[in-house]
Amino acid sequence: LVDRVVSAYNALFTRVSTDDSGNAIVDDQGVTVRTNRAAEIKISFEQAIDDWATATGAEQFDPSSFDDFLENTPAHADAATDLRNLRELLRLIQLLGLSPREFGYAKATILNYVQPGQISAVEFQALVDRTTVAAPQLDAQGGQQ
């Protein structure tokens, strides 16, 4: 299982570095060089959110609507694949038997790597978890609690 988690992590967050001819770059020890994709994934999510907001006219983030948009918009197929792979990585990590606190820390750390700037951590987690974001609770005077 640990090998599956590491493989899922590497598949999502890294890619093989290539030279100008498309050949894999190998270091002095013969190990293939990999490039971190976290910034690329984050930018892809941010572009998709911008396009979703433009297409829908939404003023507030709706995880379900955005998820549907990703899955049905060929221009954002890479972002949709990254989101599916992120969900799978977290599912595998959960199978490791971590305590809820340990899993929560691991999940928050991983999500932080690729969280789009336009949405909150709570909204991003709702997207990844396929849950809804609770509307702010108002007190008797109409202010947020």
C-alpha cells in the first residue's frame, strides 16, 4: 500500500524532466530527474475557476458546479484529471490507517500545495471531498457568527 501511495503522489505531483529532444534527463547516478508539478496544478485549477466563474456568472464558489464544469469542459481536462488523481491519492493515504488527526494534517498539507488562490481552504476541501460549503451562520442581528 505504501508503494501505491508513493506512486500516486509521484504521478500527481511530479513529471519526468526532458531535454529539448524529449528525452528523459538522467542525473549522474543514473536516476531519472523529475520536476515538481504543484505550481502547474495550482495554476491549472485557478484558470479553470476563472473560466467557470465567467461561464456561469457565479459570484460564489460552488464545488459541485465547478466539479461538473471540469468534467465537461475539454479545455480543462488536465485539471479534471489532476482533481481525480488528488482524490485518489487522499483515498490511498486514508487507507494507511493514520489517526484522524494524522490524516487531517497530511491532507491539509497536500491540499495546501495546490489550493487555488481564488477560493478558501474550506471551499477547496469541499471540492476535493465532494461536499457542500455551509453558508455562514447569521446571528439575530444579521451578522456572521
